[in-house]
Amino acid sequence: MYCQINAGGLYGLQSYVAQVEVDISKGLPCFDMVGLLDSEVREARERLRVSLHHINAALPAEKITVNYSPAGIVKSGTSFDLPTALVILAAQGKVPPERLRELWAVGEVGLDARIKQVRGVLAMLHAANQSAFRSYLIPFENLGEGLAVGKLPVMGVCSLEEAMEYVNASAQEQERMRRDAEDRWQSQAKGRMEKEKKTPDFALLCGMEEAKRAAMIAAAGAHNLLLAGPPGTGKTMLARCLPGILPPMSEEEKQEVSAIYSAAGQLEDGRLIQERPFVSPHHTVSVYAMTGGGAVPKPGMVTLAHRGVLFLDEMAEFKRQTLDVLRQPM
């Protein structure tokens, strides 16, 4: 039997909509996965084998072939676990296959069938929003990112059984489940909410009028600023106060910066970043850590400082190669 479901993928900071296809047919028992997959995706084979057994939906002793498209993009991460599990369940008749064609899902599945948090959900939802699917299924821990995108029918699930229940439910029941999940997440978010840390600004600095004047001009014009002077004169403190005098980020900028941190796996509690970032790498940082990149691209310090401040403390101690790669972005 053939079934298909929509999923989300992340390649660097670029997100895309993928399709997960499965075919279960007669033949020697095997579980083949194709589609230019990274080791993280291939290891889902064993995770799903155990998790499906825990919910009494063990893999059939038949030939199982799973294809991830588009085949020309390297698939990495654990976000394909949930859509793969759902499409296998649909092929076994556990959930209606026709409902999966209008469903978009991402999530990591644990051995006990729990749905775990994945990175990049905010960026992937922005790409999926353009396709206007009927429903979006994400881990409950990422529900804050789903609610930040807009009025999307996003459902946060904690387990594979809950995901099956949602798919099998009627439209009215699905709406009720989405509201309950949103209320549950909001109550937990209020419980985790700490007192907001106030960003330092120039009110904390005494004197240094000329330096503060130069910093304000640099901030107003988005210029680079070189701070030079003896140790202990307040250079680092002045730099840390720069985000506090910059204008508040617009809603579009918050979404943009939060999508970057979501892709990097550094978005706390799934909430949008409200303050401009301040990134201060150590002088021993490598070229790749500074600019990002790699076989599967990942954001570096320059990208994490987007819309904020990148502070190179003790700049003379940085390697020459590291400073040379900053010529173009600066």
C-alpha cells in the first residue's frame, strides 16, 4: 500500500517542504530509506521500530520502502521521525491515508513513542505556510513557535498516540484539541516565565560623554565602531550597552531573528526573541564558528548577531584568517 505525507526540512537557514512516501508490499522483510539521507535520518529506522512496538503497531514483516523528496537536497535532523511514523501507520490502516495528504508534520519520536522538540520549526512553518495545508502537527514543546507564525491550525502533540488521535478525529474535535493544547502551553509558559532581564543602556555609564556620543552616532548610522584604550576604562561595558540604545525590533525583525535562533537550536521555550542580540565570541573562535558553514550549513556568530551587535573583545588577539573573513560582511 502506498501513502504520502508532507513534512518540513531545514538546510542551513533555508527551509523547504518535503514529502515522505511509503510503500509496503509483499517480499522479504526489510526497511529501506532513500532520498539522500544523513545519518540522523537513517537512524530513525530503529527509533520507529521500537516506538511503534510500544503503541501496539509493530512494523509488518513485509518490504517497507520510505522515500524522502526532493531527492536532490540532503535530509538531516530528526524532524522527519513523526511524518515517517504517521505514514507507516496509514499504510497499515491505523489512520486514514487521505487525511495525511493535507497534513504537515515534524517531530522527533523517542523509543517510548514520545514526541520530542526539534530545531528550526519556526523557519519550517514559514515555508509551509505558503502551501496552506489543512493542519500542522508539531511537538508540544515547539508550540510557542507555531503560535508565533500567525493564525495557523497548529497542533502540538506529546506522543505518537496523541498524534494518531488527532488525525483520526473530526474537524470539530481537532479544533477543540488545538485550543486545549494552546491553553495548556500558555499556562505552562506563564509558569516558566522569569522576570524579564532589562537590557543595559547608557544610563548605567557615568561620564564617558565623548565615547557615548561616538557610540550613538555609530548606532544611528549602523556603522562599525572601534574601541581603543587602556584596560578598565569601560570599553566592554560601553559595547554591552549598545543593544539598549538601539530602537526596538519590529515584528518582522523579531520573526527573522527568532527563525535564525530556531534553526540554530537556541530559541528558549519557543518564544520569539524580543531584544536585539549581543554576540561576543572568544578570540580563539574558528573561521567556521564565526561565519558558519560546513557540509550541512549551520549559522555562525555573524549570523547569530543579525539585527544586533557583534562584539569582538580583544580584537588584536583574533587569528588573522578569522578577521579576514569578516571583510565582506563588514
